[in-house]
Amino acid sequence: MTVPYTNILVINLMHIGDLMLVTPVLRTLRANYPAARLTLLADKKLADLVAYNPHLDECLFIDKKGGDNHPLAFLKFILRVRKKRFDLVINLHRNERASALAAFSGAKRIVGYAKPGFSLFFDEVLPNQKAVMHQIHSHFAVLTKAAGVTKIDDGGLEMALPPGAEEEAARLWGKYFSPTDRVIAFNIGASWETKRWLDSYFAQCADAFIQRGYKIAFFGGPMDTALVDACIAQMEERESGAVVIFTGKVSLGVLAALLRRCVLFLTTDSGPMHVGVAMNVPIVTMFGASPVPGFYPYDAKDVLIKTPEPCHPCGIHHCPREGADYMGCMKHIPPTIVMKYADELLRAYEDQVGHIPRVYGQYQCKVVELKME
């Protein structure tokens, strides 16, 4: 029998992708506790991703890198959380700040992932099983084992666009593209160096697409601008007029609205990849250091190309190998293979852009296991 919680807080203070992977949790909690007040605590800079989620009653946003980033401000934020008098707090990322917020929330029941020390204040601590199952499924395990959930309502990744995002995306699209343009999105950045496919490989793919009549839209955040510039500098078609750079120039809401107008998304394992899943755009992604079970794009139509390197998945942010072996995981995912599966998705979905049917429950992407030659 479902425990009648009436005031629930979910905590995830991590990056874009991590927060997107919490959205199926919100839907499931709403299905199990339809009358409860459901609140999400997240990083302020990611508000666009979740502020208008239909399953939430409220969002609390902490300014991790700004006004809340000193001890006194953090203490005040904890007091703000305590005043909400939550009866259930679910922590879905095992870092110090999130663990502390959960531990000192004053909630009647505190469950989820926790750092040692803070875990003493939890009623039930569970391991994050992202190495052996998808992160979403690990979150569901927390809900069923520790939060009284009896049924899983997995609707996949969800994102409701904030006000004005669709209108701004339409304006930008009309400025840079014609109604008949077929646009392929590129995201070449990633939080780890070892997650980034080679910029020269992205350049080769961009050239090939442009020569076949497509246009290329580069996305990513301000930290990715140098990567994008280096990639475009290697393109034969860089002066063709078929390249548009949105990198570092649009909000997360506008990014999402632009992505869903694209016929294909070529991307690293990154936050924008998960936004693309929520926007239902076909995806080809390349995995080197990342564990496939935990973070594959959560949709059956998408394609993940897995490196053949035996060191996969290293989980290391910077490749320790040298010489020709440096970044071997990404070097051994050739552009020809990526183009093969990109073409496969274009044949299947290009004519359905913006209208691809979503199939409830079908979220295991196609994994291409490459072999060493």
C-alpha cells in the first residue's frame, strides 16, 4: 500500500543531463501521490529545464556558483528548506551539497543517495547503480525500495518549454533558415575531454552533410565556443553559408525549441543529448569514457556507437594515454560508421520532423558495438 505522503521534495543539483534524467521520477511520483505537493530542488542556472514541468507544484532553485555559494547563505537556504516541512525528501545525487540539504532538511523521512557522514541522517541510503543499469532505473529503485512507490509510470524524458522560448526559436529559425531547409544539429562539447569525439571527425561529417544539401546548426554552451571554432576551421564547406552557430548564444529553453525543428542530432554524451531526447529528435551519439548502461540516450529510435577500446568505460575526465593511443576510444569511432547510422535515421525519420510518434515504454536505444581492426 502506498504511504500517504503529502509534501515531497526531490533533490538533484547536478548538470543538464542529470536533471533531465530525473523527469521520469517526477511523473512516477505524481502517479503514486496525485494529491501530494511535489517540489524539486535544482541548480538555478538550469531552471529552463524543469520550471514548467507539469508534474511539479513548485521548484526551489539554489544559486550554486553565485549568491548561495558561501557557508552563511547555504545555512539560510537549509533553513528555507526546513520551513517547508517536507514529510519525504528524496536525494538523487550523491554529492556533499545535495546530501547536506537532504540530511538537514528536517523531513520526516529522508532517502536516496548520500555521502558518508551525511548518510547518518538518512532513513534509508541506496547505492547509485548507474554502472549496471540506466540512471533512470536506479532512481526508480530508490522510489520503490525507499519511497513507498508501488507503480512506475515511465513516460521517458520530458521538458516543457518556458514562456517565450518557442517564439524566440521561431524567430531565429526564420532568420537563418528557409522553410524547406533540412537542418542537422551538432553538439561537439562535453563536460569531460574523454567524452568528446574528435573535432576533425565532426568537421568531416558536417562537410558530407552540406555537400548533400543539408544545413548544420552548432549548439552547446559558452564553454564550447573554442571547440566549435576549431571544428569549423577544419571544414571544407565553412564558407558555404550552410553553417549556423548557436553555441553559447541561446538559453536552454530556446535550445530545446530549436532542436525539435532539426532532422537529426549528432552529439557527444552530454546534457544537450538528453535535451534532444526530450525533444524527440533522432540522435546518433558516440561513447568513449562513458558507461553505456547508465547514460545511453533514453529512446528506442536513437543510436549509440560504442568505442571498441578495451579501456572503455574508464570514467576518467582526461585521457592518461600518450602519443597515438591518446583518446584512442574516440579515434576508433570513424566518421564513416557515424555517417552510416546517421543516414539510417534520416531515411526513417527525416520526413517526420516535428511529428515523430513517441512510443511509451520503448527507451532502449540501439547500441552499435564496434570491433578493433
